[in-house]
Amino acid sequence: MARARSVYRCAECGHDHPKWVGRCEACGEWNTVAEEPVTVPSSRRPVSGGKAGGREGGSVPQALSDVEQSRLVRWTTGIPEFDFVMGGGIVPGSMALIGGEPGIGKSTLLLQTAARLRAAGRHVLYASGEESPEQIRLRADRLVEDAGPVLVLGETRLEAILEATRACRAELLVLDSIQAVYTDALESAPGSVGQVRECSAHLMRFAKESGTAVFVVGHVTKGGTIAGPKTLEHIVDTVLYFEGEGSLDYRLLRATKNRFGSVDELGVFSMTERGLSAVPNPSAVFLAARSEGTSGSAITALMEGTRPVLVEVQALAARSGYGTPQRVATGIDPKRLAVLLAVLERRGGSSFAQLDVFLQVTGGVRLREPGADLAVAAALLSSLHNTPTPSDALYLGEIGLGGEIRPIGGLERRLAEASRLGFRRAFASPRQGVQVPGLKHVAISHVDELVRALAA
Ligand code: TYD
Ligand code: MG
């Protein structure tokens, strides 16, 4: 009998099984067993490219000051929002993962990127296990970019893809998607934990050794995270998420991990008839559809990475039919909404107990920082009392459980953006020193002051 090429190893305790089992025989954990090759797994080999390697293959320690300073080269794509989120451009020899729901535009973005790098004289290969070259051609024909000279390959065997990459001396390899490829080293099906992990480790090593920049598409689960083992995100250099509210044309690109730049930078795109186009001024776009003079709306400025972005928070409080009132939140953590409603009730004397509450953030943006609390409270109170918030005002502050308004960071930059867009008043904690020309600081220290202002 041939020697087994792979084992099924428990991720918790490391116990090996000859075949797949749902529960580890050693530690009893469920769903921890995944296939791994018996040969030295590529994930265990160094990814340094071996330049600093010692004689017997191992590395020798060296003083940091002796480490050669390499100048980081970046290839810019000319899609400014994309380069910005990547930290300035694509780094040769790096590997990036882009996740997002089906239909959001991952393949389109990467094809546009490939076309642009090709136009800049780089060799690129677009390997797809999801679509045939004919389907890719159909998409390519729609784009503003000329994707004609981009090499495409319909293939799912990783070894064959890497062979082709070497053969055409590609400097950029796009792989759509990691869940569709498999390596000969394992017997399990494409998309299984073992395959995804092994293929990514292999790709990472290939990127470092050859200097090829590798982009892989990753599908997301219902929970919104990239499907497959968490180690996938640990292996790669950069993790991007492409997201957006289904009905809206806006697409938000975000880096959640970047070894070559900062994270949480936001790039906004719109999906047009001719591919994705970058939106250089997201605040203006998010506020464009704003209905001034309508109650239930409040503006805040979020920090998306290093950039301030103005968004509108919309609330609607309506008499509940019967039973438990509904709480529907889009773009905000429902638990945070519950906390703010409780604070408004107990500290501000404004009861939402008999009301259905709907809350949303325009543009598909998510409120991820507590600095948006004050705007959420203002939108809620504005809807409750049917009083519009002033159209030239924005709200910035975290709300504590005592109803106190707390200062927030990065205020100067947020206000500079607001001032640029014509805002004249900023409601914020009195402890916040606001010094932005053209903007008046309206000190507000407790939610009951907000209640008084909006219940008038
Ligand atoms: P796609 O890149 O295939 O998404 P993903 O790879 O993330 O699944 O994008 C598919 C959607 O984008 C599809 O609904 C069609 C639309 N689209 C446009 O509106 N305009 C275009 O120019 C292109 C290429 C696609
Ligand atoms: Mg796709």
C-alpha cells in the first residue's frame, strides 16, 4: 500500500488520525480535525526567502543594525482609493486577501487592477477557478480599462497555476478564489480547511521566493468573515474587505490587516455600468441625499483610518403595533443602540418603551466608534420630538452610562472636514478644546441638555 501523503490532524491537541473524523479521538473536541500533508508542510518553512539564511538552510541571528534596509517598492495602480487602502500601492512579493459577499465586485476590482498594472508594463496573470475565460472576457468588455492584454487562465490545480505564473513571468498573480483551488499534496476537496490553509501557505512562500505579488479572493461566511481557517488571515500580508449595502451602489474597501501600511483606511467606490469608479470625496456623496429639515437625522464625523468621513444617522421612532417594540439597527451594533436608549430613558427622561425604533447610517457605513453616540442620540430625540436638528450642526461625543458626554479623539481633523463641507456648529463635550476657524463649539455636557434642545 502506498504511504499516506496526508494525515488528519486536530488543531487543538495535534493528534493525528488516518481519516477524517468529526470529533478528535484524543481530546474530544468537535470539528477541529483537518487534513495536512505528511511532508514538511509549507506553512512550517520560513517565508523570508532565505536571503539571510545560514549555510545549512537555517537562519543565523544578526544584529538589527546589520539587516539591510530594503526600500519598499510599491506599484501604484492609478486607482487612488485602491492604492490608498493598500498603504500606497501593491508591494512586490506580498500576498493580499480580499473578502466580500458574492456580487460585491471583488472580481471586477481585481480585473481592473490587473488591467492597469498591465498597461503600466507589468506582466499579470488572472487565474480563475470560478469563471471561465469567456465569462471573464464578458466582464472585461464592460470596463473602462483595457483588460485585453491581461493573461487569463481557467484552472483550479495550484501547482498548474504556479507553473503558468512562472512560465509567463507574471509579476502579479490574481487568484479567484482561494476556495476554488486545490493542491495535489492533499486529498480533501477544494475549499476544505486543510486545502485552504495549505494552498495559502504555498502561495505565500511562492510570493516571497519569486517576488510576485499575489492577490487572492476569499468568500465570506454568513457571519461576514472570510470562509476557511482563521490562519488564512494570519498567513497573508494584507487583508481587505469589500462591502456595501446591497441596494446601494457604493462599495467600501477596507484593510483590516496590512503589514505594509495602516489599517482601517476606507476607500469608497461606486459600481457603474463600466466597472468600479473611485469616489474621492465620500462625505459629500454620503450627505448628498440628505433631507434637511426632516426630523430624525443627525450628522457626525467618523474617523475612517486617517481620514474623516461625514455620515448621516437616521432614526425613526414610531408607535408600536402590539407586543414587544421592534429595534432594527443597520450600521450600528444593536447592543449599543439598546444602551443609548436606556441612557436616554433613565438620564434624559425620554421614553422609547412603547415605540418601534429604526436606525440606519447612510452610505452603508458602520458606526464602529463610540464617538458617534451623540449623533445617534440626537437622531433618536429628533424623531421622538419631531424636531429637525439644525442643518449646519454636527454631533460628536461618546455618551457614558450616567448620561455624560465624553470627549473624543481626532476632533480637529473631523471638524476641518465638516467646516470644508459648510458645517458651522459642532455639539461636543465642553472638555474638548475645539479650534477650527468657521466652526462654533456648542458645549454639551449631558444628554438632558440635548433633550431640552430637541424637545423645544
Ligand atoms: P463581481 O466582480 O462579479 O463580484 P464578485 O466577484 O465579488 O462576486 O461583480 C458582480 C456585480 O457587479 C454584478 O452584479 C454585475 C455588476 N457589474 C456592474 O454593475 N458593472 C460592471 O461594469 C461590472 C463589470 C459588473
Ligand atoms: Mg467573483
